[in-house]
Amino acid sequence: MARARLCIAYYNLRIMLQRWVALQHRDFRLLWLGLFISFAGSQMQLTAVNWQVFALLRQQDLVLNIFGRTTRLAADALGLGLLGLARVFPIFLFALVGGALADSYDRRRVMWWSQLGAMVSALALTAVTLAGVASVFWIYTFTALGSAAAALGNPARQAMVPNLVPKEHFTNAVSLNSLMVQFSQIGGPALAGLLIGRINIGWVYAINAVTFIAALVALALMRYRDNATAKRARVDLRGIGEGFRFVFGSPMISGTMLLDFFATFFSSARTMLPIVAGELLKTDATGFGVLSTGQAVGSAIAGIIVSLRKNIHHQGAVILISVGIYGLATALFGITTNFVLAYVFFAITGAADTVSTVIRNIIRQLNTPDSMRGRMTGVNMLFFQGGPQLGELEAGLVAAAFGVPFSIVSGGVATVLLTAWVALRFRELRQYRALQPV
């Protein structure tokens, strides 16, 4: 009986690996592994930064007067929300430039320099924290530096993937990239939660700095060399404007970007997690780290299922339903005071987001010419990454005024309502039924 079960498990593993065909291609496999290690470190840093800012604000014992009500929790919520501003400002400054660079120069080199810049940011956080001079100002500053590096490099990373695998394996590559991000979001916060409180938090930033070496080595070992001399994109306002005209001239692409923005702007509850964990669920740093993995666990489960499917039918409807579920689960997460239920609802938000994200990325990349992919991705960053960072600021302001539960619940409800509006407004998206193997 045991031998039969082992044979069945081995057979199922072989089937799974056969479905993950994109990993058979050397350059994609190198990039996937290097970024997996790097992303896990970045998720550790993200968790540590949120907790350190929360702790520093508590040490200062700040209070904030909102509508005649003086409260320390409001000051904490606003301070955490301002982290979103520190992350989003560089995105608005550099994402479009990064897109133009990706369409003008060797994407591998652009990405290499961006990874190096992010490493410098992590080392700076390490230095000020281990030296005992860390302040909220310095954390905001070096967080912004890391965000700027990512904004310059992410368009090159996403635009490069379609050139690393054959077209028939591209959708599988998108699914695996999403899965890689989700796995890193499980391991990174969990490890950070275990380390915070046991060692100086500066060592968490040091670990993140080391993980960038994996991505740098992977990029150096890749055989892929972009044909930069064949590129005609301009790194100026004219070239950036071409990207905007392309995106907003395509209802399918612009519709999915609006969904990105609405969902991540109003349902961005991640920055409020220290308050949710410490004040509402009455847990410690370890519990905070565990709760931080909830969204990623749900995402990973959904990512595995999606990556093993050959087709997803009625893709437009699936996107809209998934974003609606994301908003509903966010609202339910905001009203529960039970740790297990909170974890489950947070996991559902991750699962729903992954399904919609995979399909959105496939639609965008396959409907965009290679010469425009970098700039399309740069515009998308304003929606996909600008949304959650602005959402963190919005969540902090609303939480400071009306409380954390109201901030999270109202954001979830707003996401559901705006998803319904997008469904009515963009008929092409609602009726999209293209079949792509996933």
C-alpha cells in the first residue's frame, strides 16, 4: 500500500513538472530562481519595515487629533499609511522612464542595474538600523530609494519574459512567475516574523541585501542578449506618450488596468496589518508574521491550480468575478476579530487576486508588440503598483479618521461596486472569451 501511494505521488509530481514547461528553458529558469530568492528577501524587508515603523511610532508615543478625538492609534495608522506615499512617489516619477528604457536598451542590463540599486537601498537600511540611528524619516527615505530602483527595472523584467520562452509556453511562464511571487510572499514574511524580536531588525535588511546577489548572478549567466541596436523607442516625452496612446487606445488593456487600480487602491489592507495583528487580533510579532503569509498562501494555492490548467474559459468574466471576490473577502477580513477567520479571509483575497492577475498579464503581453511592451508595462505600473501604495496612504488616512476596521471594510465594499462599474463600462472586457492555455 505504501509503495502504491509513493508511485502515485511520483506520477502526480511528473505530471505537475510536465505542465510547468516554461522551466525547461535555461534563461527563464535562471531568472525565475534568481528572482525567487531576491523576492523572498524583499518580502522579508517589507514585513520588517512595516513592523519597525509601527514600533518607532509607539516609542515616540505620538497622538493625533481627528474630529476632536485624540488617539495614539490614529497616529500609528497615518504613519504606516505614509509608507505607501514613500513607495508610490518614485513609481510615478520613474515607472514611465523605466518603460522607455526597456524599449530602448538591453533589458537584461537595465534590470541588472535596478537590482543593484535595490541592494544599495537594503544596505542603507541595514547600516542605519544596526548603528542604532534608524528613524521613521530614514526608513521612508531608503524605502523610496528601493521603490525607485524597482520602478526602473520592473518594465524590463516583464517585457523580457516573452523573449525567454516560445509563444506556446508564455502563459505557463506568466503563471509560474505569479506562483514564484506568491511563494516568496509566504516564506519571506514568515521568516521575518520569526526573526523580528529575536535579533536586531537590521539583520533582516542585511539578509535581503544578500539575496539580490542571486538575481545579479542569474542575469549575468543568462545567454539572452537583447538586440538594443534594433530598438527605436525614444527615452523622452514623445516615446512615453506613445506608450500612453497605445494603452488607452486598447479597451481591453486599459480596462484591466482600471481594475488593477480600483482593487488595489481601495482594498489595500496590508500596511494596516501591524495594527490589525497587535490591536484587533491581540497577537505578537510572530503572529503578525504568520498573518502576513495569509494572502500569499491563498495566492500560492490558486497559482498552482491555475498553472496546471490547460484553459480558462470566459476569461473576461473570470477576471471581474475574481476582483469582486477580492473586495468582498477584504470587507469580511476587516470585521472579524478571530485570528483563524481573519487568516482565511486574507487568504481568499490572495487567491482571487492571483487568478485575475495571471489572466490580466496574459491579455496585456499577448496583445502588445515587443517594441511597446516596456512602455505598456511602465504605464501599467502606475495602476498596478501605484494603486496599492496610494491605497496604503488612503487606508492610513481613513483609519486615522474612522478606525482601522472601517477603513478596510469600506475599501472592500468600494472595490465590489467599482468592479461592477467596470463590467458595465467595458463590454469588450466583460465578453472576452479568448482561450489561452494556462
